[in-house]
Amino acid sequence: MEKEVIIREAKVNDIEKIMEIERVSFENPWSKPSFFRVMVDDVTKFFVADIDGKVVGYIVYWIIEDEAHVANIAVHPEMRGRGIGKKLLEKVLLDSREKNVSCINLEVNEKNEVAKNFYFKYGFEIVGVRKRYYSGHDDALLLTKKIER
């Protein structure tokens, strides 16, 4: 039987597990101070996916005026394919609707087919490209999703 995934606000004592997921998920991981900064920033929303008290994923996003921006999302590689990323993104979608956000924006590596397909399933569309965004070599696709009110 699958255990329940709880989406909750990130806490300071989650940082070590978040850092572990970050390091195994990204070529250029965010630093620990970066995660601490977003925890106390007024416009930042920072949630974790928790299964039985263990952090297995997280999402960081900003809501500024009527736009949201997903800054970081990751699920531990051993836990991928179980709908955890879906639950995290759905938290952003719900929060965005409640706060009358008009659109959600994010960047995704042009070479990351799994992530691109994930976002396309949710109705995100390519609206631009950031050249050499990742480590000075890979381009980022700018994606946006209009929020129905």
C-alpha cells in the first residue's frame, strides 16, 4: 500500500534532506544559505513532500503581484514516478488560483525531456529561451501557464 504524501511548509530542520535531494538532482545545486534565505523571504513559498516524516521532494516558488514563478522543484531520484512532483506542482496551481495569479512561469533545461513533458501535461507552453542559462552551456526554455480564474 502506498503511503500518503503530505505537502507542508518547509522547516529549518528539513534543510539537510532538501540539500541531499538538491545535490543528486542538479548539476549546479542551490547552496544551503540560498535555501535558508528563501525560507524567510516574504514573497517565497517553500513546500516539501513528506512521507512518514521523511522529506522526499520540495518546491520553491514566488508570488509577486499577479504572477507566480517556480524557482526550484525536485523529487529524490528513488521516489520519482510516484506522483510526488504532481502533488507539489498542484500545490502551486491551487495556491495561484486562491491568490488570483494570472500565470505561472518557470525555466526548464531544453534537454530535460521528462521535465518538459511533465510541464506540458499541465498546460505550460514555451514562450521563450534563455541562452546558456545552465552552467553557461545549456539553454533554458521559458514556460508559462495561464491560470483560469
